[in-house]
Amino acid sequence: MNNSNSDLWDKIRKQFDSAPYPNHPLDKSPKDEVNALYTHNLITSYYLRNQKVIDTKNKVILDAGCGSGYKSLILAEANPGAKIVGVDISEESVKLARQRLEYHGFDNAEFHVLSIYDLDKLDDQFDYINCDEVLYLFPDIAVALQAMKAVLKPEGIIRSNLHSSLQRVSHFRAQKLFGLMGLMDDNPGELEMEMVVETMQALKDDVNLKAATWNSIYEGENRQENILMNFLFQGDTGYTINDMFAALSSADLEFIKMRNWRQWDLMKLFKEPDNLPAFLAMGLLEISPEDSLHLFELLHPVYRLLDFWCGHPQAAHSFVQVAEWTDAKWENATVHLHPQFNNPDLKSNVITSVREGKMFSISQSLTLTNDLIHVDSSMALCLLPLFDQPLSMMSLVEYWQKLRPIDPLTGEPIEKVKVFELLQKLLLVLVNFDLIMLE
């Protein structure tokens, strides 16, 4: 590491020693944060890559750049039975992380004051590595990815993210402005933060920089954290999708999927995706994942983070997409409810839907999608036994026939083949939203 990089890391370390991030109270619990638990559950990314369900018990998970340990706590909650290892260069942050996991009763966790460059000193291999809101601080992101890859098990998965240079362009302009004013020469404190507030308040509301970046959160209760992490953030750097893929290639890692991949659907940007101009339709016919994502960010750069999963090359299991399954595959399938959605609230919603004969709204129960998806109460019924255990497809068919033996349209006993077809349609919808997983 050269002297300029060493100086930058020293500034970053000082910033997080004086203001550990995130600044959540010790007793704050993520148990009700279904989306965060879903993202941090190893089962989610493992299923996306392999179409197989994995047990988290005895898995070893690294939180690389753990900060004050809130994400480490989410990882512990989301992955029952897993060992959590956290590292960070800020000693004060590591102290808080250790206290946080102990406070919430997780004794299978350990924390170290350690750089990601030195992960090999842990003498351990990991099933999952979470590197959240950290990678963009490295002068060479490929080197940081290589350091994580070196301690990743053959089937392991890395989740990391980068700041988008296109979405965050106004904040980078603000950082340059406050850098010119000398507010980032050393570790920013109260004086520097006050100068940011006074500068932005002095500007007219229609001045582009203020209109694009400033809002009430920078003058509220958590203003210190918000200002530091946006306007006075040491080492903050922006990247494009092409930069991300170039770094993955340099580190010899294989892209799996964007963490919020549904929101990166290029076709959803068009009014009529099935009726595009011929030249556009032809151009998009065989577009690569990288090019599709890059086009999306050029057209609609609305996501602050380029948040992705990756792993060793050729580690994915080969499988047939569920939409292409034959009836024989369906007959031998096992249906799992995603563990992060196996919760009392969702079960209560399903029971209410069945009991009152109302439509069951998937989008009401999950905030992972903006799509409005509704399921008829008679079909939602088949979800209930999955809250207790995974079941075979044919067991669900029998369950349906037992509880709803009469076809409401004909008044005759409902045929097994019809129930089978109805379940196929329902499960194809539910697997699309990860409510259930099919093996």
C-alpha cells in the first residue's frame, strides 16, 4: 500500500472510530425486517444460483467491514446455526459489534480489528461473505475482491456493492465542493458538519446541487451520520456496471445476480415491451447480462448501490428453469417456503384470506417487489402446510383435494389432474417472488 493510500485509510479509520456506522441503538433488533433478513440469508443467493435449498447450520459467514455490527446481527438472525465472523479496521466499531451480538444472545460470533487485505490471517474459509457499503472505499476494488475470493469456499458466495457514479453524481460534486473548502483535510467533526449545513442553507432552493442532494434528514436527529456518509465521506468513489464487471473479471469471479434484480429489469422501462421498434427489439434479443444492466443504468440511474452476488467461476449447479419443467419434474418436486417468509404475519394473512374468502395479496406481505400480485383464497390454502415443513408436490395436491374436494364450477369431485395444473400455475407465480422455492 503506497503512502497516499495509507493516509486515506488512516482518515477512513479515524472517521469510523469517531462515528461508528451504522449508528443504531444496541437494543435495536432486525427480527421484523423481512427484506433485510431475506437478502442476508445464504439460502436466497444459493437458491438463485443452484436451484437448491441449503441448511445454514454450521455454515461460516464473514461480515467484511462489519462496522458497528448491525449487519452482523442481521446475518446471525437470518442464518440460524451459522458462525459469524466480523472484521473492520475501526477498533471502536469492532467493540460495538462485539457488544451488539453479545447483547442479542449470539455467542457463536467473533470480531477482529483487521483489514480486508489481511483476511488470510483469520486462517478460515467462508461459505458466505457479506461486504456491504465498503468495497467502493478501496483504491482497487479488484484487489479487495481477490482478497475475499482467497478465503471463499469452492461453493461460497460473496455479496458486495459499489456506489453508482451515475446515480450519485450530485453527491460526488458536493464532496468535491467541501473538499475544496478544506472540510475533508482531516477527520470531519462538528465544525465541518455545521459548515456543510450553513453552506447548503445559504443556497437558493432551486440551485441544482441543493435541489439534487439536500433534504430534511441532514438537519434532523441523525444529521451527523447522514452528513458524514454523504457529504464528507472520506474515500467515497463511484462506479458503473462496466466497472463492476471489469473488477469481477480481474478478480476471476463470476457474476450471479444483482441483489435487487427484479428492479433492474430493462424491459420494464418500456411502455410496451412486446411492441418495441424493430431495431431496438433486435438489439435486445441476445443482449448479455452486463449490457442489459449497463443500458438500464444509462436510461434510469435511480439506484444508489450496484448491489451484487458473485462467486468462484463454474461453481453453479446445472439445472432446468422451473418454467421449463416437464410434468415428471413437477411430480418429483419438493416445495419449500422461504424461511424468511415463514413468519406469523404472513401466516395470519394467508389464514385470513382463506377464512374470509378474500384475495391474498403477495405484494402486501412482501416489499421486495412493486408489482401487485393477488392469489385466490382457494389457491392460497395450499401455502398453509408449508409453514410447518416442506412438502412434495403430490402431497400438496392431496392436501388441496382433501380440503376442497368439490369443483366449485361443476359441483363434481375435483380431479387430481386439475388440482395439479392449478398448483403448477400458482407455484410458478410464487417462485418468481421467492415466497417459495422448488427443488
